[in-house]
Amino acid sequence: MGSLSGSTAGASQTLKPPVAVPRHWQQLNILVVEDHSAYRLLLGWLLQKLGLGHELVADGFMGLVAFTSRPFDLVISDCQMPFMDGYSMVRAIRQHERDHGLKRVPIIALTANLQNDSPQRCLDAGMDAWLLKPLTLEQLQALLVRWLPGGDAGQPDRQDTLPCAVWPTRATLVATFGSDLIVDSLLESLLIEAWEDHRVLRHACATLNAPLAAERLHRLVGSLVFLGSCDLEITATQLIKQVQTDGVAAHSRDLDVFQTRLCVCLEYLSSI
């Protein structure tokens, strides 16, 4: 079974699967492919709480290597990743299954935005269902009951839309993720990545590098929606499309406003 790293390792040993979890899940293994370290940490913790073995990797190429190296019962993959994105990895996995006469393994898309990663695009690539960020233990468990061996798989249903934007408090985060220790570890990882993404975004804006600006905005969407900060997430999603279409210079003022608001949000998260 995969294990949590860093400050959460000790806490993870005390987590027990909920009573509703099927016993046979202890013999199953899930591959998680996600480039955002905070989401990898969260998914690892949730899967461990559900009693499921798992392996966590950071991009599509590593996911493909892992999948072809040992058997998995289900794959959860982000759609947008560097080196090899989720769509390319899934197409390669499906080809590997066909070439070797292997059973089709369920693959679940993990996305922050169903506009960019549309259900049809996910299905066309060979994915079976999807989860919207930020996900909860209950949402993950319900989907796994449906798609893991022994469940009743069917056609995917559209998930609920993202919650309204309310900046989180420590109390709401603890209620969502289960403990102060988990919250501290997740916030530390998220803030490190978000500040670095902000630094690179500033450089991209200064050099009018539209592809890099769009890439970092996408990563920031993942960080922001992780905590339910939907107001900034919506703005960032709109800016991605605008920058890709018109370039950085045409939207420099909006980008400056976004970055100012982003700094306020990150400073707030650092204080809770």
C-alpha cells in the first residue's frame, strides 16, 4: 500500500476504514496520477482511510510506466499535466490493454473544470467517469463503490457543480479533511506550490509568454478550487481562455488585478 510522506505519516497509521467499506477493498490497488502534490497527498490519505492500496505518481508518463509494471484495479488521473497529459496516458493504457489482451481497467478523470475537460473529451480518450475538485471522502467512496470490482458500473453521471465561493476557516478545513495535522500538511504543500506558480506567472506576464501564463493559471486553478475559493478560480479560468486567444498584453490589467487578489488570498491562508 502506498504511504503518506512528511508530517502526516504518523497520523495516517491511526486512520481506520469506515465500517461501510467492503472487506475485499483491502486486496485492491489504485493508481493515482496527479501533478499537484497537495492533491496527491489528499488522495493518498483518502484512499488509505478507505483501506485501499495505492501508488501515487506525478505525471502521465510515470503513470503509464506504473500501469504497465504491475496490475491495478482502478486509475484516477488528472487531465492536464506536464510531459504527458491524462488524455495521452489513457489512450496509451487502452492500447496496452488491447495489445496484451488485458481486462479493461476503470479510469476516473480528476478535473477542476468540466468546461476545459469536458465529459465527452474524457470519454473519447477512454476514461469512464470523473470527479470534480475539490472532492470529499464521501464523493470518492461513492464513485469507488460503483467502479471497483464487485460494484455496479454503469454510465457516468454529472457531478454536482463546485460550491459557492467562501474563503475557508480552519474549522471548515478541519471538518473537511479530518484533523489539524492533515490541514497543516495540505496547506503547507499548497502554499509552497501556489507561491511558486505566482512567481512564474509574474515572469510570464513580464515577458508576454502566453503559453507559460496559461499553464501557471491552470495550476493556480487547481490550488484555489482545492479549498473552495471559487471566485478566484472562475477568474483564473476565464483568463486562461483570454490569454490563449489574445495573448498576455491584451489582458495585462486583468492579470494584475488577479495577481493582487491572489496574494491577498494566499496571505490569508498562511494566517489560518
